[in-house]
Amino acid sequence: MPVSLIIAILASRVLQSSGHPTVVADVTKVRTAVSPYLYGIFFEEINCAGDGGIYAELIRNRSFEESDKPTFWNATASAAAVVPRSDDGAENAKCLEWTVHGPESSLSNDGYWGISVKQGESYDLSLDLRGNVTNLYVNLESTSGSPLGGAIISVNPAWKHATARISAIGTDPKARLTIRPSGEGTVFLDGVSLFPKTFNSRANGLRPDLARMLQGLKPGFMRFPGGCWVEGETMSTAMRWKRTLGSPLTRRTQPNIWQYISSNGLGFHEYLQMCEDIGAAPLFVINCGMSHREVVPMDQMGEFVDDALDAIEYANGDSNSKWGALRAKNGHSKPFGLKFMEIGNENGGAAYLDRYKLMYEAIHKAHPEIGLVADVWGGVPNSAPVDIVDEHYYSSPSFFFQNANRYDTYDRKGPKVYVGEYAVTEGCGGGNLIAAVSEAAFMCGMERNSDHVIMSSYAPLFANVNYKKWNPDLINFDSSTVYGTPSYHVQKMFATNRPSKVFDSRVEGGIEVGASFPSGSVGVGTWRTQAEYKDLQVIRDGKPVFQSSHGEGMTESQGDWGLSGETMVQKSLDAEGSRLMSKGNFGDSYTVKVKARKNGGAEGFLVHFGFADANHWLWWNIGGWQNQETGIELANEEGKRTIVRRSGHVETGRWYDLRVEVTPSLIRCYMDDQLIQQATRPQNATIHAVLGLDDKTHDYILKVVNGSSKLQSVDFALAGLTGGLSGSRTVLTSASAQDENSISHPTKVAPKIGRFSQTSGRFTEELPPCSVSVYRFKAAS
């Protein structure tokens, strides 16, 4: 037996005698190399992440394309109307006609909830204009109307493009741009643009503080441009990259699926530049002829295949190629180095299988060097080979703790995994500590299995605090301030401490048994489905304690219930979470029986049990998730989460016998007397860890998560490290698991760095409650 193994066994036995959880690892046994792309970022135009965010343009609705009214512009003592601009292209067909009555007239724009102006900084103004007044006086003004800097622009009868630089003489994060005329007349305006100093001083560039937040993550790749933004609600609003090139002021302005208008100033070229600026490999998501509501017929898919091939040529092609030449004309002669392409976003079903096959074969044949990513919305595609699958997880802290070992047993013969979107979205506040800690536990599992999980990215990335359509988000900001959530700090701690390889490791002990399943009432329900139920019974100790055939003794909540016949009928196809509930509490041990039939709609049946109130309950969701899966779900103070889930389908028009057997620690669910699934009282591992080595620096990197609400003494048995250990320890924790950061308190939850030293690989550490610790150290030989 090798000496290192004997040492590990002895160390483990000695340390376990303390009763502490034990992290056992062996630095003589490499488990796997770690993918250089393991930690990346996912950018989507959501929450004003681009327009009003990292895209540095300060004027909103600069080209007056957002509507038939001058949205976000305020005219005083004058009249403003959006009219056609006949001399311009179809993508920028409108301008502003402004009828003025002298210097008392004004036109102002507040940008995106205020324009941030800083004393001593310069702001580049540009605009197209014509008219019959002599001059326009363009000023930056404070919220009180005080001047902060300005410029004078002359006006000609014919259209001209004018530029000026405004030097700020004051500071106001909520300033506005105001335009005043020299006299009476009519002025036509278009493309009114204002840019601060941008990241890397690029024209049409990025807001520096937000770009630095991305750069600080040291991302291995960046996935763009989404997300649902790729698909659009309909094909007319889908993201098409060729319409985002050229002059920013003549690009397509289009409705965003997240209920605002996008200028596409941050277009395909700028996304590629952003990747270059922050040192990330590009991963471009291409529309595959599918939107949320529409599918392009197969005989019209040629242009979408061309879009994919042309995008690769634009990014990587020689400057003598058609699209490579356009890239060079747009200011980037060298190829960008596109590494990956994802075919569609969250697409699935038969339509996706056909389109995935078409696009995969065309792209792989022309560009076998590009890593192709497939959606798994409804299952891994089987119509063509799959290189990498994109898995998405949005759930509760409990889910991520319980799935920290998810990839330990994944079939290595299958495709590689990209965890393309994941985040705690339940019980997370605006992005709190417990969310970040549970994500860190999950990330330990991804890193330990990086032979198979080769990429990951938290989602979404950005949110303007004035316009959050999704919560939480990694980075929040307003016009002048930015802060990272605790999850941002976890992402940074893992990415900046990514090892080259990881060793065999495990955690022994540290198991906490979860709370008993809740007690309460029972009932039935639906989700966007018409269904009917009959013969509902609750049986306790072998005797019926409640019965209802057509709703007697039950209370409706949502939906359109018909209870006058022999059954309980829910007739609405639109109701989400409709309920028909019994009264009273049946305790924690009983059996629910009911007959159910689906009459139409998207899904199957909901059988409620353990229903304490609207926020604390269990249900068996049969034929959920678009009638593709069946699962047991639990709702409590953390939000709603899935306990167990498997494939499952419900036929329309067929009666099913459903039975749920409930105890405080075990739930069994039967369909037609066959056990379909069961769930046990959760047991959560509180300690999660992974140990690796950075080959460049020869630093050992040990990541440890304490998911418990208590301080824990943890023993470490790191076989093969017999000399002294010396380095640093970075810890993320706070006084409460619910603590989070904000504009007013941006660093309430932030990592703290201290020294670390031990005499050997056998030691004990005190881990703060709800914490993530990263040890980076060298070992004496």
C-alpha cells in the first residue's frame, strides 16, 4: 500500500475522532484537468443591461425611432413631433420636428434615469440637424437647472452632422441634456448622441466601471446576446446580427422581449470587441429559425444557416473574405477568434430537432473547429451529433446544496456539459448571502467534475436598479454607481482561483437532516390546463376522514371551477396554479386518493397536500413542464423548489387513479397503483470542498463552503502535504445569511483576505456560518 494512502487513512481516522466534518484529499491523485473555459459570463439585453447599462450612450431614444411620439424627450414652450426622415435608410426612418419660439423654448432628455456628469470629465456630443434658426445651445444641466457645461452648434438649412466636446464644470449623477434655440423657427433633429469616456477609449464603447466589473471576473468566455433576446416573442423581433452592423445611428431599433426598446448600438461587432477587451473567448448564440411564438418553415431556413456561417466568417475570416472584409472596414482587421456557437436558445421539441440537425451539419462541415452547443429544452437532441449541451438551473438554495454532487455520476460517454444559466432565484432577496453560498457549493461540484462540465455562466449578468425585469442579477447599477451581489464575489473568488487540475477529494460527515414535510390540508388544481377530478378521499389510520366528489367541503382559489355536477371541473386554459382546497389540517401522516382526467391544455394534474398557506405547501405535479415531466414540489420560506423530478406524460380524456402517501419523512406517489416517484426528508451536506493546483504558480487552491447556520470546526486530511503550508485565506460571510449589498451599502457582503499557515496537511479550521473560503497556499517540500 502506498505511503501516501496509509497517511491519508490514518489522518482521516484520527481527525474523525473529533466528531468534526472532515475534508479528505490526496495531492498524489489527480482527478482531472480543469477546463480553461469553466468560469465565464452570460450577457443578455435584459434589465437595461446594454442600453442604459454597459453600452455607454447617455441619451435615450437618440434617433427618435422608439415610437411615433418623442418618448423620453420633454419639450417646453415649443412643439415636438416625430416625422419621417426621407433622406435616410429604412432602419432609421424617423427624426424630430421641433417648432421653437425663441430662447425660452427647450428640449431635454434625462437619459436612463439621469445622466451621470462628473466635474473635469469630457462628453462627446454628436447629432444630425437642419433648420432655419442660427444656433442651438446644447447644455448639460443639474437637476436644479444649474449649467454643468455646454456647446454651441450652428444650424444649416440642409442636413449636417455636427460634433462637439462638452467639458463638465460640475457633478450630478441625475443631470439632463437640454437644447435651446437662438430664435424662432423649425429645427429637425436626429441621432442626438452623448458619450462619456469609454472603456479602452473605444468609439461607441463601454461604460468603464461596468466593464471593469466584468474584467475583474477574468471570464474564460462570454456568451451573447442572450437568452430570450435571441428568439424574440415573434420572428420579427428576433435578434438578427447583420442588422446590428454599420453606423450605430442607422441600425435597426427594435422592441426588446423584456419590454423596452433596444437601439442595437451594442451590436455583433461590439459584443466581439467586448470579449476582446475583457479577455473572454466569444460564444455566440445564433437564432435557429424559432421564436417564442413562431417557427420558420424548413424550406425557408437557408438564410438562418447563412447567418450562422456568415457570423463565423465575420468574426474569424480573413480580411479578404466577404464578411471578414466588412469586419476590417468596421475597424478590426484581425480576426476576433470566435470559439463557440450555440444553436438556438432554450429551444426544443420536434421543430428544434429538425433545425438543429440542419444547422449543426452545415456549421460543422464548414467550421469543424467551432465548438457547437445544443439546447436541451425537452431532452438532448438525437437528430445530429451533440458536442456540448446547455443546461439551465434556477431554483432555491436547497436545490443547489442538494445538487452539489450532481455531476459526480454523469455518464462520461455523453456530450460535454455547459451550465449556461444558473442562479438561486427563490429565497434570495435581491441577491443575498445564502444564495451565493449555495451556488458556491454547486460550483465546487462543477470544478471537481471539470472533465465533463467544461463551461458555466451565472445568469443574468446585469441589472439597472431602476428597471429589473429579473431578480436577482450578478451586477447592479444606476447612472453612476455599481456593486456586485454576494454571488458576484463568489464568481470572482472561483474564477480568479481556477486551478489547472483538481485532486481526488471527499467530505466525510457534516450532514444536517432537513425539516419534516409540512402538515396541512389537501386539494387538487391545474396549471394552464382543463381537468376534472372526482372521489377525493383523505385516509388516516385506515379510515376515511374526508371525502368529496364534486367539491363539497372545499374552497376555490383561482381558475374557473364547475362544482354542480358529479365531478370537480376546472374549465380555464389560462389559470396558473388554480386550486380547490379542503378545509382543516390533516396532520403529517395520511393518504390522499383522487381520480383525475385531463380535458385539454398544456399540462396535467396538481394534487395538493401539506397545504399550510399560500407560501407553505407540497404538490405532486403530474405531467408538468409542458406535459413532459412529473415531480414533487415544495414551497416554504425559501420559495418553491422541486424535490424530485422525472419524465412523465398525461393523456387527454383518460381517467387516472392517483394516490399520495404522506409521512413526516417520506412521500410516495402512485398512478394506477404503480409507484411513480418518492421523496425522503432531505439530508443536506453542510460542508463542500474541492482541492486543486495552479501549475503556473504552483499554488494549491482549496475551496470550502460552510452551508450551515453555525460556526463549524472542520478537519482537513490532505495526503501528500507533509511540510508546512503558507499562503492566504479569503472568506466571504456576513452577520446574517439574508444580508445583501445595495447602492447605499455596496460592500456590506464582501470577501476579506487574511494569512493562512499550517505545519502540515493535517489541520483544523473554524469556518464561519454561511461562508465561502478560498485557501491559496504553497507547500514546503
